[in-house]
Amino acid sequence: MDATEHIDPNDPEAPVHRTAGAPPSAAAVREVLRGVIDPELRASVVELDMIRGIEVGADGAVAVGVALTTLGCPLRAQIKAEVESKVGGMPGVTDVAVTYSEMTQEQKSAAMQRARWNARAGAPDTEVPATTRVLAVASGKGGVGKSSVTVNLAAALASQGRTVGVLDADIWGFSVPRMLGVEGRLAGSDGKIHPTERTVANLSDPGGADGRLKVVSMGLLVDDESTALMWRGLILAKAVEEFLVKVRWGEMDYLLIDMPPGTGDIQMALARLLPQAEMLVVTTPARAAQKVAVRVADMARRSYMKVCGVVENMSAFVTPEGESFAVFGSGGGAALAQEIDAPLLGEIPLEPAVSAAGDDGRPVVLDRVDGAAALAFRALAERITADVLPPIEMAGCTARIFETAAANLAAKRTG
């Protein structure tokens, strides 16, 4: 690699600032890698000291060395994909190469000790399992249909037979319970809150297991939906932290977080609490909305959160006869995707049924399954599960080592 930047990734004084358009520093790459979580050890690959070197070329090519507990680890491909995804999403990066080495026995012991300490200390700090894919749905401004995208995408994922959590982090403007048709107050036991659950029929495989939605919102705690919450930003961020730490989420394939519009304390708190989270930015065809949404992407990247893609909501209205009308203009989603260097994952057509179904607590993706918007939401869900953020398929890596060791020990004792 030519003109590489050699920086000790363990140096806390290493600079992380870079100018726009320039390749990132090795220290910045290392910070992004904190979002790569080993699903079994439930800790960051950086915290587990699995990163063995970072080199950044002047042309933006990045090489990352990863030390595994064993070179035959079944999660090797998963970790490689995560590293490539996180680092490849950084501005200025043109290529990502991952090389492997195997930990020494001392290094394995240290990693296991760290993992045991994390488990004893209650790590991860939240109740969100390390195997859950976390997607923060954000927008630069209100009124672009961010909550509608969140609930319909969640319902579309659940209709694949998956278990999907929905966290309404828009504390002031909570609307998820009404849009998903869930009622009542959140219950709990043993000091933990239990999400409100809803079963979703499996549309992908009618003979397969149904999906589940697990919903947590301030709207399920207040006495009335019209109650105004007059809280400052830091209190709002603390409420989101409580929802992540005090809610017994259980196993989930995905957790979708309906973020408040703009940038602020809640966005920064999420990046700190869930380093594995990735952001989906929602905009409309209007260029004004696109310009505001750029700030959300900038905030995410400054917080070392990958922006996995853009969704253009309220795209052209299509009549039953097939005529198309660009009511809110055109090109905003594509322009935003190009400006922030992220893929345009979907364009949701403008359809009055989306709003009406949300008001009635029946997401359009489940209520009008053959409608244009429902088909677009399901296509978005399929793209996310297939390419963008596929569910983690657990295959024992360190667990197999422990199983083998336990079996050998038992054989010695009986022999």
C-alpha cells in the first residue's frame, strides 16, 4: 500500500480529525470499528483487542488486521463483512482489505477474561442482545413520514417471520403505538419493563412461524396520548437510555428506533449506548428536505455511526390508471444519497392509504398488501435483510472451543 499512514491504534492521543474529502485517519477507523461487536463475546472487537493493525493509504484504501480466537471461526465471514461495512461507509475510503491472524493462548485468555468481566458487570450496558441488528430511522426535519417508514418497515420485517423491536425514541412526538395499533400501559417485573407485543402473520411463508413486534414508547406510559411532555434534551436522552437498559427486550432479529427529527442529545446518546447501530435517513423528493437531511448524516458520522442508506418517502403519486404525478418534486432522495455517499434503498410512493391506515393502527404494509406503498415497503425490507443489514446467523465459535474443552475434561475424569 503506497503512502500509508502508520498510527498506533492504541494511542489515545492519535488525531481523529480529518479534512473533508481526505482519507480518514487510522484513529478514526479504529473508533468506527468499536461498532463491530463480537456476537458471542458481546463486546467490541476493539475492546477485545482483536484489531492488530490499521493502515490507511493516501488513495483511501484501508487495511485492517483482525486476530481471531481461531482461524477456523465460523463467525469469521460475519466479522469480515462487519469490518468492511463499517469502514467502507466512511467518507474518503475507497477500498477495505481484511487480513487475519490467530490469537496466542495468552491473548485468548485475556479476551475470555474481558468477556467474563463484561458479563459480570452486566455488559452490554443495554438489554439489547448483541445479535440484534439495530437500525435508527432518522430525518433532518419533521413532516417527512419518518415514523410511517419506521412502523411499516418494522411490520414488513415481522411479516417475514422475524422478531422485531420498535423503540419510539421520539419522546416528545410519540406516535408509534397509535400507528401500530397497540394499547395499554407497559408492564414489568423484577425491576424490568416488558415491551408490548403484537403478532404479525407471516406473509413470506404462510406455513411458517408468525412474526412478532415488540413495542416500547412513552405513549404506553402516559395516561393520555394528548399529554405534553415538557422535558429538556438531557432528560429526553435519559429516557431513551432507560428504554434500552431497563426494558427486557429479549431475543430480536432487528430493533428499529424511531428517532426524533434533527440532531441533538437523543441522537448522541444512541450512538454512545448502541455502537453497533446504523442509520437509515428518510427524506422526501423536495430538495429543501434533502439539504436538511445532510446534517443528520453528518451527525451520525461524527458519532462514528454508519449511514447504511436513504429512503425517499412520498415519491410520485401514481393513479390506478398508471399516471404519475410528482406532487412534492423529484430527485431529493437520489441527490441526498449521492451527496452523503450512501445507497438509495427505496422510494415509497405517495399513497393516501398510508396515512389513513396509520391513523387506524393498521400499517399499510399489512392492511393493503397489494398496494404500491406496501409493495415498496416489502421490497425495502427484503433489500435490508438480503444485502444491507442481514440478520446474524449464530454459529458457535468460542462456544465450540468451550464445548470441546468441557468434553475433553469430562472424558479425563471418567477415564
